[in-house]
Amino acid sequence: MATFNKVNSFVLALAEKQHNLSSDVLKAALTDVAPTAASTAWSIGTFSLANTNGYTAGGNTLSITSSTQSSGTYKLVLGDTTFTASGGTGIGPFRYVILYNDTSTGDLMIGYYDYGSSITLASGETFTVDFSDSTGVLTIA
């Protein structure tokens, strides 16, 4: 299972009101280009796969299941999202799923998942990003 890696710039962007995690449009995009902790923004020219074979360049729009605070700890929970390859040669290869804020100026990155090796989906295959309901995508304490 891939783990979530927060990018460093997310902390400053959050503190400077560039993210509203309860209402902004968040997206998950597939890429084979390695993001790092120093990455700041998602870019279709840098990170995204081509708009083809069932994949929409820019990725899937995510549903915000909950954005809550309890005893001083914030937790963001997102609904799972599925990518389905159709036609042609499929989708990929990709290794990373980038979580970014499509509402923010410059499409600021929040973080990414590293699946450890490249994945290619044949036509008809699916890939589901499982955002944990119990632990959430991220917590801030």
C-alpha cells in the first residue's frame, strides 16, 4: 500500500489561506514523474499523463467526505477514486498519484502517493486510489 507524502509548500500555503480543504476542488492525477517534498504545484506539462484511453489530463475530481476537527486535530477524508482504461493501449505507465488543489492559483500540490514501481493499465482494467476512511488523507495536530 502506498503512503501519503506531504509536500513542504503545503504547510505555508495552508497558513496563508491558499487552501480551503472543506470546499476547494481537489484532484488526483497520475504521473510517472517523481514529485518530491520540494514540489510546489501540479502542472500538466510536468506531471500529467496524456489525455487518452480513458484518462483525463489533470486527473479525477475528488469528493470531500469530511473535513473535521476533534480535540484540536484536523482530519481530511476523501472518497475513493477510480481510473478506468478504455480503448487503445491503456493508461500509463504511472507510479505516483498527485493530490492537488485545482481551485488554488497555480494548482498547488498537497502531496502524493508513491506506489513503488510503474503501473500500466490495459484496456478495461481499473486502478482505485483508496483514501482511508479511518485515518483520512491527512491529519493536522
